[in-house]
Amino acid sequence: MSRTPQEVFTDHGNRLGTGDLDLISRNYTEDAVLLTPESTLTGREGVRRGIGALLARLPDADWQLTPRFAGDVLLLRWSATTDTHEVTDGVDTFVFRDGLISAQTVHYTLTPRTA
């Protein structure tokens, strides 16, 4: 199954919308790497745990995304807000291989919102 990075990214966004971590992790290769500000996670199971932790920190977030593709690499700038937190300076770098995501680096600043 050979998909373009754009197709994988669109599918990934749809799967993230379901919140189904098993379904989400299927967009990653078995040897995928997820590098976050807190840790480095490997394999589909590691990626699944890492994405789950991020989604748990930001339930019901209002995401703003700006993707920029360059061949098999995607630079995704993003921000998000919830009732309790704001995420700024969000940047993900995805590397695609064989129609799946083989690596993802996540950087962001998470700030509690004050009334």
C-alpha cells in the first residue's frame, strides 16, 4: 500500500478525530520513533502511548494546523486551546516511508490558562 505523505496525513487526522489509539497507531511503521519534549518512544506501541498522553493532556482541544510538505517530510505548525490550557509554538516533523509515518518529532509549549 503506497500512499503519498498528504494522503497519510489526511488519514491520520481523521483517525486522531476518532480518539481510537489502536487505529491511530496503524499509520506508523513498526519501527517508528516518537520524540516528545518528555521522552523518546519507539515502535507502534510507544507511539500509541505517546499520542495517548498528549491527547489526554488536551481533551476537547481546538486545534489550529498549518502543514507544509517537502517530499517525504511534513513540517506541521500547530496550536491548541482547551478550557484549562493553551499550547503555543507547536511544531511536529513527520518523516514518511512506504506509505506510513516512520518518525515524528513533537515540540510545544503548554501553558495553563488563567481566568
